[in-house]
Amino acid sequence: MKLVQLILLLFFIPACAQVGINTNSPTASLDVNGNVRIRTVNETPHPEIAKDSILVIGRDGTVQKIKATEIIDKALPSVVKGTFGASSSISLSLLSGNATLPFNNEVFDTNNEFNTSTYTFTAKNEGIYSIAVQIKTNGSIGVATNFGVAILHNGSIAVQNSFANVGILGINATPPVRDASTLLQLNAGDTIRFQILGSIALGTVNILGDASSSQFSIHQIR
């Protein structure tokens, strides 16, 4: 007997009666022991009725339950902004080459994708992302043939902004700001990190820690 016929049957039997499908001991007016398949479902124009959980049609055509909050989180694009946790200068050694920028403070992170301990963003969803980073050094940085910043995709440099630090009569004549931005196609599980690039001759460099000077942002645009 079709499911629709059984539902209609409930209107013609006593209120205390119960109907079971694949069970001899129903515990509700209609007790289905197994999957339910609904061929046609009307869409509601009132999405606000979704509370704790909603019913969806799975890939196999059966009715399944999912938390409403999980659907909302899935639909929301990734939006992350991070800074250093302290407004004082951040000292980074370049004696062994490039160094990871230790952004350890989230201004916001809608999908909880940035790890403030490993300084790594891990994408939960496939899509196109707009990524930007900026750092600013104090005025004491030395002369060097190379100093800059880079965005790393899965450990490899995707884009960088690096140029020489020039001094004139002992005065640093190069702007203290380095920034880089790009669009990247990310798959779920892909990672993004940020690095400071520089010559080992620079030794230890000091980066201004306040949010207006040094920060990064990641925004999923589609």
C-alpha cells in the first residue's frame, strides 16, 4: 500500500489506532521502520520556520534530517580577518631565511577555519577566495637586497611583494610597508599561510603589531 494511502487512512480510523510499516508494534499514529521516499515536496516561502532541524531529500531519494544551523554554516562564505595578538613590535628572525608571520588573533572567522596556533587557514569549502596581507616594519630595518611578504598556497608561494631595502647615508629610504593580494581557487582542505621574506643579512626584524599596520584577510567570493 502506498505511503500516501496509509496517511489518508489515518483520517478514517479511531484516534487511538496506530499503523505500523515494517513493525508490529507501532508507537505513533504512523510508525515507519525504515527509510521514507517522497516523490514530490512543496517548497515553503517561509525559511524562518526552520528551527532546530529540517527534513531534506538525500541523494538516494530518502528523507533525512539535518540541523538547520549546519545548512546556514554551509551557505555562509568564509570571511576571516586576523592580526597579531599584541600591539607591540613582533620580532622575527631571518637568519635562516623566510619566516612564518605569526598572526595569532582573529578579528572574525565566520567558519572557524583559521588556526591561531599554527597560523594557518584551512578551507572547508571549494571556491574562489580573495586573500590579502600587509605588514609594516619599524624604522630601524637595515639595508638589504630583498625584503617582502608572501602568500603561500599549500606551502608554495602564490604571490609575493618583495624588493630591496635601500639606505642613503645611513637613512632607510624604502617604504616600511609590504603588502600582497591575490585571487585563488581553493579546494576543501587547501591551506593558506603568510610569510615574511628577507635576506639573512637583516638578522632580526621588528614588525609593528597594531592592527592598522599589520593584518590579513581572506574572503570567499564565490
